[in-house]
Amino acid sequence: MMIDTAVQVDNSAAASAYELRANTLSFTSTPKTLYLGVPELYDTQHNQKIPLFAKAVNSKAAWQILTADQQGIYELRHQDTQGNLQFYEQCALLPENFALRFIPVARRIEIEQSGSAYISCESPFLTGISVTDTGRSIEFNASDTPPNEVDLILRWAGKTERLILTVPFPAHDGQLLNADGNKLTQAAKTRHVHSIHEITNLTAAQTISDDTLRQLFIRHHLKQLCLHFASDDWNNLRGLQTNVPLINNELWIAASLDSRVLAALVLQLDSVFMQRFATELSVCWELIPLKDWLIIFTRYKNYLAQDREDLNVKSNLNKRIDKINALSPSLGIIAQLLKYHLCDVDDEELQFMQTEDALQLIAEQLEHEHQELNQRQANRQWLEFLREELTADWQTVPSQTQQLLNLGEAKDCHAVSLLPLLLAHFSLTKPLQQSNSTLVKLQQLKAFDEQWFTTAFTLALSFLSQQTDYIQSLQQDITIMINSDENDLLAEIEQQLALAHQETQGLEADLHNFKGNQAELDGLRAENIELISTIEQLGEIIQKRDDALKLLLGEVKNLNTKIREIRNELQAKSNG
């Protein structure tokens, strides 16, 4: 069995180069990507291996670090420290020493080291599948017109997806086999090259066969939708609002990793559908900075104003902003701030936050709510994970912000207490840095006491959003980004195309070397044909031996009959 060593290169937005190294089979399969053993992802810039996370396709299991024990049809992914998806793939995982052996003379395929897989074959030529010491033996009947290929089907207990492996039918002719009966192939690395200008929308991006380039183009066109609200891609996305799990569509996965894209989806798609992002893709809506909400909804306001009257613009914009409320109770303040900034709403509450009396009043309200929190949770075990990280972040916020809440001496409640205030602070400054595992912990801290989180987040954000330092930083970012193009992936795509061009040149060199070794290949073919001929001759000899043994056995039976007759005659004479 020939094994191809596949290498995929992925350049992330952080300029790190990721290289996937894996052993693959040279046969066609569904899913098309199949790895023997554990594929390894490397950060070539820092020369270190990066753990891949895996989850069985269509399962509700948590993402786990990929190990050799995980066999079947899996999703693989890697996210950077900002939660950006750097690698994603659906693939089949087989044991490292999985092997196929073809025995044409016997019309048999032997499978070795198939692990826990249940193996079947849907072929009219199948005569049986038997268990061997190392795996399975699949036998077929002889036919004058055998098929070129046959499908082997592998299933795993508890998993819904199966692997279909299309392999050559074990026939005498038409197969190039080595001395062990294995198919000879050229180990090759392939990459599909696309022109940037050919991929004009999301639909075209999804047709790219190369996983890395496809994901890059999808991310790029999703970002473009944040600028173009009349794009046909929006109609395509609306058509994808089905009950199919979000994790099964790489469009939604890519969208969940970009805060402005998420804000644009909230504006354009159904609220009930968008609510699923929090549960199915672990989206934490409070992590979307206020500036990203303002950028997206300001762009939409400008889009509406191109050909509508001012009154219609405000009415339409109000309805779109109201969709934010459906995502989470704590996002009511986000909707309130958007209407204040974009719809000329005269908000006395927010205006009061600009006065000198606001700080003391908000601090008193938060102190009261914090006491209520401690009373509600007096008999519960506090969640303490991320406490050190959140406490350290709290020490970096402005002194005025720290005056909003006096934590007290009891440290066990600090993580739950600080989270809503810190998210309000980061909503106005910079996104909170979090990995996928950190995101899950943040959600658990939020869910520990939703009443405290919602109240504290609302009070803190309403106050901080009206303070001069925060306002200046926010306005500066928004001014820069309102009309900024979302083309930040184009340079990355061009870099990928350059790498693909280099690899194509490498393939041409490999092909040249392969042609140079044609004589050696011809020798192997001749040796293989000679071997098959020898085996056939041995088969004929064995058949002749069997025929001779049958004749000899017949003669022995006749001799035994004659001996019994003579004994009977002698016995009769003796008795007479």
C-alpha cells in the first residue's frame, strides 16, 4: 500500500505560517480527505507543533485535542489566541498502520489494522468477508468482466458518518501492483490555483477545492458584505437559515469569528436564527465592541439614506436596532446607545451619565446589586476560573472605572463580579483577548447569575460610554472604520497564491524526475507481470497435482475394494 505524505500550508492573519503534515492513502474516498494516524499542524515561524482540536461530525461532543484514539469521520480545527479560525477540515481518521493488500489471483483484498471499524462492501461480486488475525479478508467471485473499482465501507459504533473507500477491484489485468500485491502510485501534492478576480461572491468562494484558499475567500467575502447591503450574497445567506446545525456550514463558522460580520448578520438575518449562534457556536454577544455595532449600523444608515427619505431611514433603522434586543437581555444597552447615536433619540438617562453626580449614583446602585448577588448565591460554590486573569485586567482600567465597584476581601466571587464591568470597559476600548476554552469559561461565569451580569453590564456601559476619555477613543476608531474597505484578506490571499505557484513549480520538477525514473517503473511493471505469471503457473501445477491425487485416491479405493473381496473369498474357503 503506497502512502502519500501530504503537506498543507496556511498563512494566518497574524503572519504565522501553519503547515499540516499527514500521511494519506492514494485512493479516492468520501470524505475526500483521509489521514492515517494523527495529522500534525506546525507553526513554521516558531518551529513548534500546534495542537489540533477534533470532534466527530454531527455529534454534540465537546472539541478535544486530537489523539490517535479518535477514529472515524471528524472535524479538525485550530484557532489562534484571538479565537480566529486558522485551520478547519472534515476528514476521515484511520489507524497509522492501516493497510490494504490486493491478491488478484485469489480475487481478494486484505485489510490490516482497521481498528474499531466495522467493514462492509456493497458489490454484486462479493462472496464473503471473514475475520483474520490482523483485520478482514474480503473475497470476490471470478468474472470475465470484473469492475474497475469497488467501494469498501467503514463504520464506527456510535458515529453517524461512514467512510467510503474506492479501491481497484482485485483483477488479474489492468492493475499495476508490487510484489506484495499493492497498488503502485505516484505520491503527489496537489493544489488548485484560483485567480482572485474569478471569485466574485460567496457562492464562487465555496467552490474552491483547496481548503485554505476556500476559507480565506469566504472570510474575505463575508467582510465585504459588511460594506454592501444590497449584495446578492445576502439573499443566499437568507436561504441558508435552516435547521441544519450551524457547525456543519463553514460559512457560519467563519462568520462567528468576526465581530463586525456577526453584527451585520444580526442586522440582516432573522433574530430567532441568530440566537442559535450563542448555543451552537459559543458566540458571546457582549464581546462585540460597541464600535463594531456602530460601524455596521452607521454604514447601513448611510446605505438607506442614498435613496430614502429621512423619516423612512430612521423608522427602518429603529426596527433593525431592535433586533439586537432578541440576542441577550444585557444587549438592551447596546440598542439604546445605537438609537442615541444614530436615530437622534433624546435619552435623558444617558445624558445624566455625563454629569458629575453620575459616578456616585452608579457606584451605589452597583454596590446594592452586588450585595443582592452575594445573598442569592450565599449557599453556592462560586466559579473561580479566570479569577487571576480578570483581576489583573481590572488593575489596568482607569481609576474612575475602578471606583464603580468595591470588591471587598472575599476573592472567591471576584471572577463573577468583575466580568460584566470588564466587558463594558473592553466594549469601549479593545476586544477582550480569549481562546476558545476561555470563551466557554466566560459564558459559564455570565450564566452563574444572569441578573447580576445584565444589571452590572448595563449600568457600567451606560456610564462609561458617556465619559470623555472613552468617547474620544470610540469616535476616533469609528471615523477611521466607517468608510474603510474590508479588504484586509487580499494580501493574504495573494500570498497563498504565490505559495501555490511555488508548489506548482515543485510539482513540475517532481514530474520531470518521475519521467526520468520511467525505466525503473517499467522494470517494476515487468517484474510484477513475471510474478503474476509465475503464480498462475504454480496454480496450474497445484491443479494438476490435485487432479493426480484424485486419480490416485480412486485407484486406492479400487485396490481396497479388491482387497476386501479377496479377504472375503479366503474367509469363505476357510469356513468351508
